[in-house]
Amino acid sequence: MDRPGARSGLVLTAADGAIEVAWTVPAGTDTDGFGYQVDWKLADDEWGGASDQSALVDGSDSSYTITGLTNNRTYDVQVSAFNDGGSSAGVGVSATPLATAT
């Protein structure tokens, strides 16, 4: 089995203390043994630093919401796909959660 290609159409939507991460699932993707890894960190930190966190997402899903974030701090987010053949290169973007106006 070949490793999956990099994801496309990565979109981040900032919310109060959260960032919704959405991506395009290529048509015809076999989701058996397939998934996504979503990684995030504070933009000021290096990858592999203290603020790094990650989540594994089922291959049939096309979004994940990162919660528990600090508003007005910028986060780098990266999504990679994986299957039994390996992992794709990560695709990354940044976003800043903002408090909801009251």
C-alpha cells in the first residue's frame, strides 16, 4: 500500500478558545486503516516543544475541533494523513482563537 498524499483544502476557523480544522478528503479514499493526525502548538514555540499536542482522527472524518486554547494567542496547526503504507507530509496553517463578544 502506498502512503497517502498531502491533504488539500486545509481551512481553520477560529472560535472562542477553539479552532476548527477542516480538510478535503479525496474522492475514492479507502478509509480502512486510514486516518489523520492533527498537531498543534503555540506559534512562538518550536515543533517538539512543550506546547505540542496532537489528536488522531478517523479517516472518514474531514474536520476536528481543537478546544481548550488560549484566546488571542496564535497557534500553528498541521494535518497529515496516514495509512498502513506510512504518513503524508504535514500541511500547516496558523489561527488565533478569539473571545466571543458579549
